[in-house]
Amino acid sequence: MDLSADHIKSLHKYELRILQSIEYLMSRYSWVPEEELVHNSRLSANEVHFRLSKLMEKGMVKYSQVPYPGYCLIFNGYDTLAISHLVKKGIISSLGSCIGEGKESRVYEALGTGPVILKLHRIGQRSFQTVRRGRNYLPEKQHCPWVLASHFSAEQEYLALCTLQNHVRVPTPLLMNRNVIAMTYIAGDRLSDCTLENPREVLDEIIAQVRAAYSRGYIHGDLSEYNVMFDGEEIWIIDWPQWVSPHHENASEILDHDLETITKFFHRRYRISSDMNEVRSLVTGC
Ligand SMILES: Nc1ncnc2c1ncn2[C@@H]1O[C@H](COP(=O)(O)OP(=O)(O)OP(=O)(O)O)[C@@H](O)[C@H]1O
Ligand SMILES: [Mg+2]
């Protein structure tokens, strides 16, 4: 079931309280028993039972009989906790439609003081191993690895956006909570979806931005025509959760892959040839 703005808007304060209790108790239980929720939320047993049925209807909570009866959050519930926090902090006042759905994220339009983008990181069980690679912090065993992995992925992207802000053209990060980042909306199209009048200048500008990021310790790691936006004047580099440092053991391969992907795109689409050695040394300065 899709995360719906109406479901979040119509959330009763007790439903929010129960989501918070489940989240808290999930550090102790794979499936949170109903009695524990009654105890933790300080609501009556009847109220908890009724609210849990509402949360299941909204696709925010899952129930299982095995190995013992209990409840756990699913992505819609976790996203809801994060989005409610952003609303409380005044970052957004309404949630719009979903404008992008990748393997590991969903992107929503929202409204705050201006147009805002919400990126919901959703690292599922399958992609969890990919995220773990090269990140020694993630523990082997955790009751709910997707919660940790999705939070961690958002944290990585938020860190890149905060550090690169004012140095590299990236969206301005507004706030992060749990697995969700609020950032400024870029009014433009992905390079894959637009026709450039001056492709050579745009490619040079991308390389200059990659160099600026590199000099501040960031290699994008997934640079492509899908992660560069053009607003008619400037380019913007988006989608940073998989960045690596220039000191990472595979840094040079990852940087080469980024540069090859983007130069190949300009060759394919605009017949612009680039010398990879030259481009690499422009970025690294050696
Ligand atoms: N700040 C932004 N302003 C406008 N549109 C954005 C912004 N961030 C993302 N988008 C839109 O949402 C789409 C998906 O965003 P993004 O590339 O960050 O995630 P993703 O590709 O889904 O992630 P993954 O690669 O993990 O699947 C982008 O291609 C772009 O169209
Ligand atoms: Mg992307």
C-alpha cells in the first residue's frame, strides 16, 4: 500500500503514540506483544487494540502470529513517524505526490515555506547487504535491520548535502529525521530527460563540480545522467547516499566509474569525446 497524505493527516494522536511505542519496543522485540504496547503507551487495552487495527488498515503496522503474536512497524509506519516530526518542526505543512520511486527510496513533493522534496530512504532486507559493504558500523544482528539501514542511508546523504552545501551545487538540506530527508526542490529536469543547447559547457561544469566535491572528501559513487539535474541555467548533483571518501580502498575505481558513466552519456547523446586521463587528473589534481 502506498504512503498516503490522507492517512498521515487523519492519524489520531493515539495512533501516533502507538507507532512511537512500537518503534521504541522494536529494539527489544522482533514482534512487539500487545500487552507491552498497553504498558508503554499508557492507553487502555481496548484503545490499543482498536488503534492497532486502524494502523494495520493504513498499512503502517504488521501483525504476526508466529513465532508469537506481536506487531512490528513497516515502512509506511516508519515514514509516518519521520514525516510527522517534520510537520511538528514546521518544515512541511502538506505532503504532495510521489514523483520518484527507486530501488532504495521514494521521493515526494511537499510544501513548507516553499516547495520541498522529501526523500524517504527505504533499504529493504535484500539491499541491506549492499549498504553494509564498506560501512563497518552496521551490526550483524539487529531485530529490524531495515530500520537501521534506512536511517543510516539517509544519514549518509544528509551528511554529504550538509558538507557540500555552498561548495557544490546540491539541494539545500532542511532537516533529516529517521529515514527521511527534507531538501529544497530543484525546478529542473534530469539530464536524461532534457536536450542541452550547450552540452560541452555543461559537461565541463559537471566535472568542475565533481572536482569541488572530491576536494572536500566526497566521491559521488552513482553519478549518471539520472542524478544530475539541469534547471535551464545551472546543473545540480542529487542522490548522494552512496558517496565514498577519496581514502576509501576502492576510491579510484569508484571515481573512474562515475567519470566514465557521465562522459559516455555525453558521447552517446551529444557526440562529445573526452580523454579519461585528462578528466581524472582535472578532478584529482594529479
Ligand atoms: N531536490 C530535488 N528536487 C527536484 N527533484 C528531485 C530532487 N531530488 C530528487 N528528485 C527527483 O526524484 C528522483 C529520484 O531521486 P534520487 O535520484 O535522489 O533517488 P533514487 O534514484 O530513487 O535513489 P536510488 O538511486 O537509491 O534508487 C530524481 O530523479 C528526481 O527526478
Ligand atoms: Mg537517482
